[in-house]
Amino acid sequence: MAGPQMIMFDQEFKQISAIIERLNHEANAKVCYLVDKNGQLIASAGETAGIDSTSLASLTAGNIAATSGLAKLLGENEFSIVFHEGQRDNIHISLVGQRVILVVIFDSRTSLGLVRLKVRKISNELADIFNSLAQKAQSSGSQKTPFEEITDQDIDKLFSD
């Protein structure tokens, strides 16, 4: 099941983007995506042209949800890694810190073993960042966000003639 929306701060977003870029380079992948469990794209790196990132993100989240259901039917908590092998491209999907989904699309330029090794290595880095974000959100939980201060009247005034 999808969790609550997370708030991404600029510093963490830059760290995440750099990690995804590094993974894409070190694993010699075609493209890497980081998606939240709600199907929202967080970051991407690599050859993203020609790929509908929005659809990929939502379908990946659905894939993880379906796989979670299968795991529960078999008495497992989850299957944290999913791999799809195609004729040209392969997709490695993994859960990171129970919060986000890491998607690596690769072809014959690299191997599944290298992708799994690099994903395992950077997953801890990403999990640390998302744990930090969760702590920031909890510590500022009592403070109002700018969006909570906007009323329906404010929106009506903005769009009135």
C-alpha cells in the first residue's frame, strides 16, 4: 500500500540525483529511476528520451504492490527485488528502505550481477537520506506547511476576474 506523501528538500534531492547518476554510470545501465510507492517519479538518470517516465513510475509502483500481494499469499513479508528479462532490455526493480523503488533498465552492455552489486551498495546511501527526510518531517510535524495556510477563498481570489 502507498504511504503518505513525502516532502523533498533541495539538499536531499541533489544528493539523491547525484547517487542515481553515479549508479547509472557505475552499473553501465541505460537508465535509472527512483520512484515513490505512490508512483511519483523522484529522480532519473541516463537515456530517458523515448521512455514515458510517468507511466513507467506508476506501473512500477503497481508492480511492487502486486508483488507484495503475491509475497503475502506465499507467507512472505515481501519480495524486495523483482527482475524482468527481455530480448533487448532488462529491468531490475528493488525496494529501498521500505519507502522508495529503484528501477534500473539495462541491456547487454552490462550484467545482472553488476547491477545487483551496485544497487545493493547505493541502496544503503539512499535509505539513509530517506530516513533523514522522515526525521525532518517528524521534527517539523507540529509546524504548519505553507500549503496549510492557503484557504479556498485565497484560491478563488487568485482565479477570479
